[in-house]
Amino acid sequence: MGRTGEVAELMAGLRARRLVTLVGGGGVGKSRLAAETALRAPGEPYEAVYWVPLWSLSGRALFAAAVADACGLADHSAREPAEALGSWIGGRRVLLVLDSCEHVREECAALVEALLDRCPRLVVLATSREPLGPRGERVQRVDPLDPGTDGLELFTERAGAVGVRWTEPGEREAAAAVCRWLEGVPLALELAAGLLREHGVGDLAAGLGRRLDLGGSRDASAGPARHRALVTTIGWSHELCSPAERLLWARMSVFRSHPTPEAVLYVCGGGPLGPTALAAALAGLQEKSIVALGDGRVRMLDTVREYGAMWLAEIGESGAVADRHAGYFSRTTAAADEAWWGPGQQRAYAGLALSHHDLCAALEHLLLTAPEEAMAMAGRLGFFWACCGHLHEAGHYLDEFLQLVSAPAAVQARALWSLGVVRCLQGSYDLAQRLSREAGVVAELAGEGALVADAAYLHGLVLLLRGKPLTALHEADRVLAASIAGPASLARCRLLRVFGLTGSGFLEQARTEAEALRADSVAAGEYWARSYADYQLAVIALYEERAADAAGHARSMLRGKQAIGDAFGLALGLDLLAVAFASQGRGELSACAYGLGHRFWELVGHPQRGTPELGALREQGERSARTQVGDAAYDRAYRRAAAADPHRTLDDMLSESVGERGRGA
């Protein structure tokens, strides 16, 4: 609101310079201005716009990985995240928006310089309370709204949202006075509107006048008037809160993501905040615009969160609340691990993804306060994070904890196995094989049959990827014969056996066992093993020249991988679907699937991968599709799919509307 001229100035600045930083105090509207500009940016045109919120970072070690994650890059390579991000952006025309850079300013400056040097068409828009400092930076100051026009309009709109209208004589004038006292600072105006539930607008104007005393009683050391206005408004909102609401506000400042009400109850409860009192306090904070509830999550603005953190330290609860926060997310991770083989699997993947920054904060806190639990939590998270593309984070924590922490054998074995899975998916097969052996030895010492089985699964996976399916099959049989695996480990070893059978040419037996594993997965309500069983059934159907069945299984695999957010699995599944389309004589649709698959391979930072037999199928499918439609038509369809929005195009691909959309474009 009221930023039209500034948006135009910013758009012009982004055309003239490749780095523009919006600079201004807290609550002045930098993020909103950046967001409004980003919404208009695709018309510039940019091929992609990526929004990276940095307020939630709990540490600096994984800064570049966090930026890559926010951009959708689920990198599966062993490269440094900054290198992978630069390679992925490459020569594309991309707008990268880095929001709230002030607490990682040095890291932002270094990453931005490296990316701008490597990516000639990249443009960066940053928001910060001070300039970043790289060469070529253009700084655009963001000032408050004009109190008498845009500020008054915003205040009036927010007042209306809480059911207040200026109907009585003098109310509009009092509202204008509020806007003058608050210097047009947008966040201060929004919080002031929340105060109208407790005060008439006339009382609010008079109260602000007394509190701010801008007539000259404050000296320069008190800071700029607009900073005092925001702090005063937040402070007044705090005063109007009940003791329970203030305590909840302070305790909620520990979160790094948007928590669920259940998380708030567990972490912030205790003492005077029993379940009933906490629910009432949360409702009160919502009424006062301190928090917002939506989509099952509780949201708090960063500036408001900072104030809460200050009070949390003041009352001496920072350590205790951080302990409860870490304990909650450790417990959540353990529950997700327990629910892996069953109907809770999809919910667990989604919940861990939405809580990612809180999980990182919990790991870092536990390393200092309960290192064994830190390693146990990282070990439980490793497989989830590997499947969802957080390989750099998983590798960072697991490697660090294994070097620093002495833990029981079972905890150590799980951490070694999880790190081995990460290194395997990054293509470091020698290291993954060594870790699988170490994990197996330690698991034997611990007497943990499921961990012994998982170590064997990892060893077999490396053998498969190295083109030794028969040896992998023997590894799976050795474990399955010993009957030592739990449900999750058993599913992984059964899948290893199916892959080994297929790669060794025992197709009928492989199909029978894949169908049985898929049926058991469907009955259990899980997706990971089901989708890879579909993968194998699609491969077998292609070998047996059953193209329609292959396409059906490939689609089923893709839906399963969508359900758990596995970009690597989506890339594999699209390659299979492309081969199936080619085998059906649908060359143009095959080209689209190959092009979309290429986009997902870019998202995971790898050329096409998978077990060796997939390579020959890919080549065969591409040759067939090119023959069917001709090289020119194939290349057009491929490029069109590769340049489109990947997730939307995947939805179209699964409903087979992608070809119609492409021809109509």
C-alpha cells in the first residue's frame, strides 16, 4: 500500500544493477516492498524468482545450503552448496530475493559476490537494516509511509479488519494523529490497530502522545523517532497483554519456523500456562495482532519475535525454553522414525519439512547440552533428509557429531548408516561402502538386528549402483534369511532383493516379489517402498514390452514421490515415464517427459543417474521418440517442458494435459 512509486524505482534499479539492497529499520516495510516487486518481476522477464527468508536461520554454517533449499535445489552432489547453487542458476535470468540479511550480512555478501561472478544474468534483491557491502551494490532506502495519506489509509484498513470504523466526530482526526505519532511506520500502525480492541482511537492518540513525548524531552541517544515509535507500540501491546499472554509471547520467540499449536503447547506450556490458560493466551495474542493463525500454523513477525526473545532473557527462561524446544523436536523426530512404515509416513515427511529450521536449531542446542541425544536425533533424521534433498545439512551434522560425540554403539551405528546413505546419494560410493561396513560392525556389537540389516541394505545399494546386482542380491538374501530386520529395515532389504533380481535378469521372480512388496506397502499406508516397487515394476514391464503397464507404474511412482517430496525419485520416475510413452508411440509426450525429467535432474544437481539398466532404457526411448516425431519436433517439446514450472508441469503430465497445453501455448 502506498509503495507504487517505490516499486517502480526498485524495478528500474533492478534493470540497471544486478544487486539492489532495500535498507531501513525494523517494521518499515522492506519485506513487503520486496514481495510486491517479486510478484511483478516475472514480467521483466525473469525465468524464475526465488524468495529466501533468512530470519529463521539459527546458525551460519549452513547458510548457503539454506539458500539452496529455499530455491528448490535439492542438491545430491558432494559439491559445496554455493558451488552447486551457482552451477544450477548458470546462465538463466533469475531474480534471487534474500530477505532479512542483517544477522548474516557477511555470509550474504560473500555468497552474492560469488554468485554474481559466476551467473552473468542473475539479479539479487536483498532486504537488510544496513547495506551488504559487495561491489556494485545499489542501496535503496525504505522510509515509512506518509502519515497523512498512505499511513492513514493503512491504519484505517487495519482498524476495519478488527471491526473499528471512524463514525464518531473527531475519530478520523484522532486516527490521523496516531499516524503522525507513529511516523507512518507500517508495523507500528498494524499493531496500533490491534490496540483498538482495548482503546478508542482518541485514547490511543492521547496515550501515544504521552508515551512518545516527541516535543523535545528525549535526547538524540534515544534513537530515531520512528524506531522509538515502533518500540513504543510493541511495548504498549506488551503492556496490554495479560501476564499469561506476555509469558507465551516470550516463550514463543524460541521457534525458528512457524510452529503448530501442538508444538506451542508442548514447548511453551508449564507453570501458569496450563493447557486451558495457554489456549486462552494464544487467542488473546491473536486478537492483539501479535500472532496470526492459519493453515494449522502459528506465525509471528520477526520484529515482534525479537521483542519476545528480549523478555525471555529478562525473565531468565531462555535456557529452559530452549531445552523444551529441543526436546520436543527430538521427540517429534523419534515419532516420525517410528511411523516410517505405516500411514504416518507421509505426514512425518511433511511435518519435518515444515519444521526444518527448528530441527536444525534443536540439533545445535543438543550438541551443547545433550550430545548423545543430538547424535541420536541426527541419525533418525538422516534418512528423511536424504530422501527430501537436505543432504548437505544431514552430512554436516552427522559428520560433525561422529567426530565430536562419544555415544552408545546403537546410536553410533545409526549415525554411521545415515551418513553412508547421504554419501551414497551424493555419488561418493567408496566412502558410502566404508561407512556401511563400519555401521555393520558397530551394529553387531550393539546387538541391533535392524541396524545390521540397514547396514547391509546400504552395502547392497552401493553394489547395485556399481553394476553388481547379483552380489547385491546375495547381500539381501543373507539378511532376510537371518530374520533380524524390523518392518522398515525389512522393507528396504526386500526392495534391495527386487532390484538385485531385476538387474540379474530374473524378471518373473522380480515381478512377483515387487508386486508383493507393493501390496504390503499399500496395506501399510506407506509411500517410499511402494514407489520404488512401482519403479521396478515399470522397468520389468518395459523389458517385457508391456508399455501401458510401464506407464501406469511410472505414474504411480511419481505420485508416491510427490507425496513425500522426493525430487531425486521424481527425476527417476520421469525418465521411466518417457521411455514408456516412447514405447507406446507417443513421441512428443515422451520428449516432454524427458525435458521435465531434465529439469528435475537439475534440481538434484546431477546428470541422469540410477541403476545401470536404466541408462540403456533411456537411450532406447529417446531414439524411438526422435524417430517417431523427428528431431525438430522432439527438441521443441523437450525445451518447452524443460523451461516450464516443473511441479505444475508434472501435475499436467500425470493428467496427460501437458501436450494439449503446450500445443495451445
